[in-house]
Amino acid sequence: MTINKFDYLYRKLLLTKYFVNGWGDPEKLKSLFQFRNIIVNRDSCFKLVSSDYPVEIIKKNEDSDSITLEGVFQSPFSYYLPDIVPKESHFAHFQVLLPKKWPSKNVKPMCVHMAGTGDQYYWRRRTILAKPLLKEAAIGSIILENPFYGKRKPTNQVRSILCNVSDIFVMGGCLILESLVLFHWCEREGFGPLGVTGLSMGGHMASLAAASWPKPIVLVPCLSGTTASGVFTEGAISCAIDWNLLEHQYKSNSMYKNEVVNIDNEVKKLKKEFNAGKQFIKDFHSESCLDIQSNLMFENSEYNKSAINTCHSQQLNNSSSSSKFDDTDDSLIEQNNEFQIKKNLKSIKHIMQFFNTQSKSQGCIKLY
């Protein structure tokens, strides 16, 4: 049995079904899609959260080598759409892990960690990611609890299994605005440069957060794509969705059908950017990395052959010889290629050292 089939079987037999209540309240869906027109634009989205948005630190613990903070703030999304966000998710909870002593007074790098599917509470991201980053690179971490997860889980929800399709949109909207709150808080506290990361669904949410921040930020999405739709429609989770229920609701309630049609019309406005990405991937795969490498090596060889011919011609002229070096020995080309590669690597190393020196003076992340 392949891993893919095993994954499907595991999902089908062991895990609770997703979206057991269907699409969600159609009125709430309508409000969500109207608000989406604001949040998908970075300029209008950024204005939704003020730079002095209130954040409260409620706990502080110190260890031998680190400081742990816990904080809370009202999710801006619940402020704008209070009836759509479950009351348990109205307040965002987060944990901060800081070094006791920063290597530099001017550089205090901080990374926000988004949760993957089912990653509730802080311990997993703290143990696997935050602590190693702190120990190895003196990078602080902010671990944000997802809406519908952990302390923010609705009482009628089983574990981290979302009850409605609309909950996915609520989760994404909450995390985008909550990330802006945390980025602003980091700036007020003197932390930076800033980064955001996540695994799987967390990587997708990290991408949404980074796209909503208009200032320089490091983005490291791990094992994620540009959209989460394929995971639900074609991936392993597709086996855990009651498609018959969704189809029945869609056909029996005209409001669902009308809203879906309207969504499609709105999405068409963004197709220019979407198609640009598709075209890039198509062009990239049309010429494989091996082909690109071969072309570069060929061009470099032709250039080196020309250079060797010129050099050798000069030597022959000096010895009053009229013969030409048209059939250059391949071993000479190979030796010259190796020399050029070493020379280029040395130059690149010098350039990176220069930028690294500049980054330390300007408060930027090391390049390597």
C-alpha cells in the first residue's frame, strides 16, 4: 500500500468528519465575502489595525537562558464582525520566547509561528521550532494560538475539527489581522527584523500574514501551497468531508447557490495575478533545471574556449607560429571552468561578507 493510500485510509477510518454542520449560516457567509473585498487589499487591510493596538502581557517566567511571556488581545476581526467569530475566539492568546541576553542591542530578531492543522496550544511549536531558534540563532519567537484551537475552541467543536466551511474563512481573516497586531507590538517593543513561518496550513496562514504587512519581513512557509483548496478537494482531508451534506445544502438553499456564484464573479477580478503565477510555473517547467544548467555550462565553455584560443594565439604569435587553436583540448576547458567557478565562489563569498557587515550595522538578518 502506498503512503498516499495509507493516508487516505487513516483519514477515513480514524479522524472525525470535517464540516459536519455544512457550509455555515448563509447570512454570515455573505458578510464574510463582503469583508473579504477589504482584507484582500493590503493597503485597506493594513488600515484596519492601528499601530498602537492594545496588547496585554498577563504572565512572565524566567529560566536560566530565556524569558517566557504570555499575552492576550481582542482579535480585530471580532471587532469588525463580532457575530461571525465564536465568542471563545474573540480574544487572541499568544506566547513569547525571548533570550535573556540579545547578542546585539540593535538587532533583536523575532519570528511569529503559525499553527498547522490540529496544532493546538504552544508546546509543539515551542519545542520543535522556538527553542532551537533561540538556542542556535538567538531569535525570539511568538507562538499564536489559532482561532477554533486550544483556548479559543468553541464548546460545540470536537478537538480541532471545524464544524462549518465558513470557519476556515473566519480563521484566516482572524489570523491576518492578529498578525498585524503582533507585528505592531514587536515594533513598539523594539524587536526586529521580523519574520513569520508555519508548517502546512500554518505556512499558508504565514503567507497571508506576510502579504498584509507593507514593510520588509522574512517569510518561511514550510510544506504549503498558494491555496489550501486542493487539500480539501483532492488531498487526504477530502475523505473526511461529508460531500453529500454540502451538496444537499447547496441545492436546497438558493442563498448558498447565489453566494457561490457571486464569489466566482469576485474571484475573476483577481485572475490576472493568478494566471501570471500559473504562467510562471508553466514556463519554469518547460525548461528543466538540467536544461538550464546545460545551457549555462555550454555558454561558459564556449566563452572559455574563445578565451583560451585568444590566449594561445598570442602565445603562438610570440613564437612566430601561424597555426590556430581551433580544436581546443577539452581538458583545458575543464581546468579553466574549474578555475572560473572557484574564482566566482570566492567573489560571492566576499560579497556576502560585505552585505553581512552592512546588515549588522543596519539591523538586518544575516544572509548566511
